[in-house]
Amino acid sequence: MMRERLCLYDTTLRDGQQTQGVQFSVDEKVRIAEALDALGVDYIEGGWPGANPTDSAFFAAAPATRARMTAFGMTKRAGRSAENDDVLAGVLNAGTGTVCLVGKAHPYHVERALGITREENLDNIRRSVAHVVAEGREAVFDAEHFFDGHARDPGYARACLAAALDAGARWVVLCDTNGGTLPGGIARAVEAVIAGGLPGERLGIHTHDDTETAVAGSLAAVEAGVRQVQGTLNGLGERCGNANLTALIPTLALKAPWRDRFETGVSAAALEGLTRTSRMLDETLNRVPRRQAAYVGASAFAHKAGLHASAILKDPATYEHVDPARVGNARVVPMSNQAGLSNLRGRLTEAGLTVARDDPALPRILEEVKAREAEGYSYDTAQASFEVLARRALGRLPDFFEVKRYKVTVERRKNKYDRMVSLSEAVVVVKVGGEKTLSVSESMDAEGGDRGPVNALAKALAKDLGPWQSAIDDMRLVDFKVRVTQGGTEAVTRVMIDSEDGQGRRWSTVGVSANIVDASFEALLDAITWKLLRDAPAPA
């Protein structure tokens, strides 16, 4: 049986940025866009060009993607033509092949918020969409407050959709902007729209999670006939968030009746990277991943109860609704060494390490990982640190260099302009090939600003590694995150460092200590060691 195509439209880079406490940099938006494209979504809404400097800069630096990059904006304002509306021009100037415009579909908002007549609003929709199409772009219309508007005046809400479609919009998206419409109400409204003559293959759904039913509401809309689904990674979004694509995508791919009726652009292989993509986003935002998140959470396939664990060992299907490997997650059975060892061997394989099932080092690695994670380490996203740990336990870690000691000093004083400034200095002594080398670096940058003690340490450590120096010359630290994993007087600091090299490789390392500088230094050591493993010849 031929399956129908469902279109996935991601709004993480726009709606996600409306999450309290979230502010993407341009580099972060580029990285997330690349991950979304690899996942297989059909549209990536990059932001609102002209609304803020970051979004404008992103479109100038946006990566080439298979997914259709989309610029977001609003319909023209009343009293001016679409051709002379500067906000609309800013959206078109982003140069994307697809443009999404938001407009009101609720008479209360038209008259109260916009202060215009209903007919003026319909004219704004028509003319704005027609202008986008005349510019050779694909047009998407987001019907804001559609479901509340449909409940108040269904005729007018549908007229807003018809105005956009008649003007040439490829998609019109039904938005539950306030997040209060329950799945049954969404389904009934969609059915009424289609029964009124608007084609389901040109309708989309956009839900918010204010009643924790955004995913259910999106599925109800698909069942009722829409063929585009909007959402964000990890459910980011304003207030309680948007429909969570990390729950929607695997549900559509793995659950009946969706898997039998529909297909998306997410392949089975790409789906196996879903957990990694979800955690990458959290690490980018320096957020703690939600352990209980469906499909991708660390506890999504954790079986602590003795009865469950016993059954899982006989047949995982007894307590798992899907195979965790299909979404890139792993089964966790805390009291089962066999399950733990199986997961461990999988992670070693990912790191390029082939290990026999009966290798005595395996249980030692497993116990060390468990002990370290109890201390605050996290190896979920710090794969480079995990590989270093595993190679050391397996006796496969070359002896590149040894740090004999290091010291960091921080001075705060007034400069010649009578302003208080700080300056850090780091001293690192390493032993390479039987010879000791002392390196000193300051944290001052080219403009005279202080980059901090970790910067000084990183420069000193990478200053002179003798025969290995050329292998790390193209390496740079690109991200640094700090998280306190325990509170009170026993607080432990976890530092995550992202590094990158001239070949475009990016890797993450972790360090843990009560001292933030020491935790940073541990992560730096792992970062350099991983780079040497890739590019330096093995020591004699």
C-alpha cells in the first residue's frame, strides 16, 4: 500500500529562541540547522530577518541544506502596499526559497490587537502572499490563533485560510497559538475546514504545549487530514513550549497507524541519531536534558524495578514499547551487568574500538564509568573523554606526554587608565619523550582584554608538545560550559569543552572537580589527547 507523504517543518531556530533563557548565537544556529538537515526535516525556519541582528546574520551565513530554508515574518501592515512594506522587504531580502508569513485568523485579534477591519486583514493576507509568490518564492501562511478564532467565528477563520490559498500559498498552517485547544477540538476544526472545501494536502498544524497535549493535538490533526506538521526539537518554545519533534518523529515512524499510512523524510538510519541530536541541542544551550523525555531521555528505557529487569533480560519487548536502538537510545538496567556490558560494547564500537565479548577490561570500564558518573561526570555527549577513558583501561592509549604540574595565578589591579582589570597567567610543565618543558601563557587577547584563567591554561598546555605540536596547531576551543552538579558545601563543578580543528571535526570532553580550573584542565587534557589519537603518529 502506498503511504502518504507527511511534511516536517522545524521551527526550533525561531520558536525555540522564544524559550525563556534561550538565546542562540549565529554559530549555534548554523550547527543546529546542519543537525536538522541531517535528521531529514523538510523545512527549517531560520528566524525572522530584520527582527534582531542574530537572525539577520544567520541568513547571511546559513549553510546549504537539502531542507528548504525558510525566513519568517508577518503580513504587510494596513495602509501600505506589499511592495513598500519594509518589514516584508526585510524577510524577502533574506533570499530564502520559502517565506512564511504570520497573520491573524481571529476577529478579536484583528479588531483589538491590530485595530483594523476584518476585510483589511483579509486584504493584507492576500496581497502579502501574492507578493511573495510574485517574487518567485514558495509561500507559507501561519494562521495565528486559528482554533480560538474558528471557535468564535468559523466562517471568518476559514476565509483567512482561503485568502492565503487563493493568493498562491503552498501551505496554510492552523496555529493553536495559546495552546489551549485539546486534541478533540483540533480534530473537529480540521475536519470542518476540509469539509468546507480546503484541501488537506495544503494544510499544516502548529500546536503549543500549554495543556501538555501538543503532540497529541498534532497527531489528531494529521488523522483529520493535515499533511504538514510543525514543531521544535525537545519541545522548545514560548511559555510551555511547542509540539516536540523528538516525540512526534519516532511516533510517526514507529507507531501504528502512522507508520503504515505515512512516510516522512527521516530515514531509519537518521532516526537512530535522534537521541544524539536531542542531547546536542541541550548541550549547545547548556541545559540539563530531561531524563523522562519520551524516546530520547536517559530514563526512557531505564528498568529499575526487579520484576521489570528480570523480564527485560528474557525479552525486552515485555517492558519496552520500541527498541531503544531505533532512536539511538540505550536500555538501562542498573542491576544487570550483561545489559550494561552490551551497551558498553556498542559505545566502544562507536568510538572505533573493537573489543571481544570476554575481554576482562569490559567490566572494569563499566564500573569506572558508573563510579565517575556518580561523581558528576557525564559521558553521554563527551564521547571523546569516554574514548580516552576506555583506551586507558584497554591499554590502548599511547603515552604522548605527561603533565608534571601546572599553576594558574589571577591578578586584579588598576591599569594606567585607573580602571580595574584582571590578568591570568598559567604555567604548565609537561614531560615529552623523557624531557621536561615549561610553558607560560597569559590570558590577554590582541585587544588587551582578559580571556580568563582557562584560556591561559589552554594556551600554555598547547604551546610546546615537542614532536606532537604540529598535530594540535589547528585545534581550537569553541565552547565552554560549566554546571554545578551538587549543591551546598559539597558542590562539584562539571566542565564541558567543545573543540574543533582545521578539518572541521568537533569533539566534546568533560572534567569534574570541586575546583573549576582543575575541572577545566582535565577536559583540556582529554581534548588534546583525542586530537593526538587522530593526527599524531603513535610514540615509539
